[in-house]
Amino acid sequence: MLKKIIFRSLIFIFVFQSITQSAESEGMPQLNPEFWISQIFWLTLTFGILFLVLSKFILPKISANLETRKSQILENIDIAEKQRKESEDKIKEYEKIILKSKDEAKTLFSEARKKVLSEINVKKETLENEINKEIKIAEKEIIELKNNAPEKVNKIAIETSKELVKELIDAEVNNSNISAIVEDLSKRNKDKYYDV
């Protein structure tokens, strides 16, 4: 094991030596061990200044921006949650209003229906009463016409007969004779023509 470490160290030194000699001969100063100390100094100085600038100026601004964004995002999430709750409350309130409106509409509709039906019934009763009155009046008129019809028929028959006889025999006939004949004929045929 020790032999392996020594052997590897010798190979490393040999390779390193050959690289530095070839670098010196080819003109690569960064690989020349003589310039390594100054290179390490400037490297340390440059990265130290870069670290100071980053840690004192740039990183605090980035951190502040990140914190601001984080607080803004949390604030936006809170606002969104409040708005979601408010919208859910509004939706529930809206649904209650709709249900209440539906119930009121049903009530109003049933009341209006009852009112219309009662008005229709009242109008129907008054119309039936008027129709019954008209029917009674018409029945009275029919009965009067039926009772007065034989007289009127007899009168028409007397006048018509008088004019016919006058036309036929060209002489004036006595009204009492014609009326007696017409009344006699109407009494005989009364059951035949009139339903009394």
C-alpha cells in the first residue's frame, strides 16, 4: 500500500514537472510556478472584492426583493381567500333570495289564482242569474204570444177572409158574419193547431 502511494506520488511529481517544464518552454506564464503567488493574490483579491460587493450590495437587494415578493404573494393569497369567502357568502345569500322570491311568487300566483277563480265564479253566477231572468222573460213572452196567438190569428183570418170575399164576389161583407165563421172554425180546429 505504501508502495502504491509512493509510486503515485512519484508519477504525479513527474507529470507535474514535465508540464511545468513544457509550459515554461512554450511560454504559458500561468503554469509557471514562479507567477503562482501573484496569481493567487490577485485571485483572492478579485474574488474577495466580488464577494464583498455581492454580499453587501447585490444580495441584500435580491433578498429584500424576494421578501417583498413573498409578502406580496402571501398578501394576495389572503385577499384572494377573503374574496373567495365573500363570493361564497354572496352566492349563499343570492340563493336564499332566489328561494324567497320563488316562494313569494308561488304565494302571489296562488292568491291571484284564487282571486281570479272567485271572480269567475261570481261572474258565472251573475251571468246564470241574468240568463235565468231572460229565460223567464222569454217564457212569459212565449206564453203571452201563445195565449194571444189565437186572437191575432183570428183577426188576421177575418181581415184576409174579408178581402178575399170582396175580391171574389166584389161585395162588402159584414165583419160579424166573417168573424163568427172564423171563430167557429178556430174552435173546431183548436186542438189540432194549438197546444194549450
